[in-house]
Amino acid sequence: MAARPKLHYFRGRGRMESIHWLLAAAGEEFEEEFLETREQYESCRRTTDGRLLFGQVPLVEMDGMVLTQTRAILSYLTAKYNFYGKDLKERVRIDMYIDGTQVLMMMIIMAPFKFPEEKQETLASIMQKAKTRYLPAFEKILNDHGEDFLVGNKFSWADIPLLEAILMMEELNASVLSDFPLLKAFKTRISNIPTIKKFLQPGSQRKPPPDTPYVDCSATLIKC
């Protein structure tokens, strides 16, 4: 039996969470090793065997390889689990939609690291952009496409981070989808895919919203 993927990151969401989502969507069980002290992180960075190629996490060990750089890891997983469309035309659409959701998610991911006096304005700006730029775009995509999924008529990588982003936005504003009925239906539909549904249950390896201890720990380690 092949070894489970082993994920090295802080004890929280950050850039690793999209990797959690992809593995979960594929039904792949994984192990985690958390970096929680400066000594652990520095030790990981000092390794001379090329494990942490550019001195940055996430780091994933799987299939006899040591993988770094978030986009490269995600690309490998989407190809491995056949989440990357059937041809080049589908793949470029998947990439377009992924890039859009990644911009939105990175704004949300970075918001907790803002100075306290900046957070409220930052979150208001995120919600304004979500409601006027990103959500209308995806509502139109679903309307024009007329299928259950964003690309083709098959579950793909594009669907996963969009659901992830929707749930992150709903943590900030529970009514964010009130003007977007197709996205609301999309959320329900994708959430009920068995592997996704399992990942959304309490007790899974899905990480909670960042709290103050996680933010403080991550900020300290990243600065080292």
C-alpha cells in the first residue's frame, strides 16, 4: 500500500488549505506535521537535501517526491486525480476561473494579518469586491454555461476553490449569496458530493477560520 501524503505546514489554513481541499475531494487520506515553533521551521529550512526548495512552505511528501510551491502542488494533484478537464480548451477555462478565485481567497487569507485598525476597512473592501466583481462573474458563468459545474459537465478543479471561497465569505457575511441564486444552488450541489460532504463534517482535517494564536504563531515563524 502506498504511503499517505504527508503535509508540512502551520496549524491552520493559509496556502495549505486548498491542498487539503483537493486531497479531500479526491478521497485521499493524508497525514500532517505541524510547524509550531521557530526551531521546527528553521530546521526545515536548513535541510541540505533540497526538501524546502525556496525556503517556503507548504511542503508535501507523496508518490516518492518532495513537493513545494503551492501552485505546483495543486497542478500535480489536479492532473493525478483527473480534475483538470478533458482538453486544452477546458483546461484554460479552469485556469481562468482558478486565478479569479485565488485572488479573492488570498485577500481573505491575508486579512487577519492586517493591523487591528485596518481590519474592518479591509474586510469591507473584500466584501464589496466579492459582491460587485467576483460573485457576479461566477453567477454569469453558471448562467451562460447552463450545466451543474463550471467547466464541461464534470466536477473539476475549478469547482473546488469556488466552494472554498464561498464558505470563507459566508464566515464573514452569512447572506453574501442572497443575490446570487445560481451560486447558492452551486454551493449546495458541490457540498453534497460525497468526498466534499465528508470533508465538511465536524472532526475532519478542514481547518477553522484563523484565530489570534494562529495568526501570531504564523507571523512569527514567517518572519524568521
